[in-house]
Amino acid sequence: PIYNKPTIYYPLTTLMLAGIRDILIITNRGEKASFERLLRDGNQWGVNIQYAFQENPNGIAEAFIIAEEFIGGNSICLILGDNLFFGHELQAKLLKNSSIDRGATIFTQSVNDPERYGVVDFNQEYKAIHIEEKPKNPRSNYAITGLYFFDNKVVQESKKLNPSERGELEITDLLHEYLKQGELNVEILGRGCGWFDTGTFDSLYE
């Protein structure tokens, strides 16, 4: 729980603010029953929740391959289950990107310790020009958050990826493909917005 709600409620709320009503939760097989008991099929909130498994920790980008049938011919939003977003400008930014026809959009926020994150540098048109994972000398202070919008070709692009040294299909490698094609857009979460990655005890405490 974060305050009085299960962590999963926060990313679900973010998706609902984006106008998204068809949601696929990807989890490991052992956790499926817990999520189903908590969330059921989502109809009580006016959404349609389905479930799928990631059998092994093969990387975030594998989600698009697992979800291929669910995605069909549509564009897609991916949000990590431990990321919490809020802010008065947030919904407008979400709605602007929720029906993306071409390319991809990443959400970024300025941080004091960019070396802990994937970092993006971008031009005045908010097109990404450089991405680096946990850089020793960051080109910018803008961290890539766990919220992404992609067009439909993300499934095929994910299938082309090779596993990294740690054996995972990396979301950063997928973003690099869109970057090479000049189709990676940046959405900045300003001072009125907050983003927290609650995946560690320290960040949860924060």
C-alpha cells in the first residue's frame, strides 16, 4: 500500500485519466490470483482488465510481444506498475498522446540525480536527440519515467531486439530504434507534476 491504496491503483488511475479503458496487466504467474482478487475484470470502474504472464524476467520490452494479440491494430500505452504520477497538467498531456498514430512519446522529469536513470537530451521541438542509460556524465537532467506511448509498429520493433548482456529485451534499445527513425517525442512533466518510482524502499519512503 501507498497511503491508503494498493500501489497498482495509481498506474491504473493514470491510464484512466488518459481515456484508456482496455487494460492488460502483465505479471508473473504466481501473482495473477492476487491481482484478480483485488481488481477483478475492472467493470466496477468502467474498464476492461485482462491478464497475461511474463514467465521469466526478460525485460520490459517483452511486454509488447506478450501483448501482441491484445494490442491488435491499435496504438499502445505502457506504464510500469510501481510508477506514480500526479499533477494538474497531467491529464492534458496524457490525452494528447493517447491516440498516437506514428512514433513514440516518452515522459520525462528533471531530477537532481540523473545518473540513476535513463536520461534523454532533446531539441527545441521536443524531439529526442540522445538517450543513455545511467550515464556517468549525463547530457541533461531529464530522466525517462515509466510511462510510454507507442504506435502500432512497436510489436514488430520489439521482435527485432536482441537481448542485452543481462539477458533482457531493453526498453532503452526499443527507444533507440524510434530515435534513429526521428520518431521519438518528449513530453516534459513540469513543476506542477510529480513522479515517483516506488520500486525501492527509499523511493517508497520518499
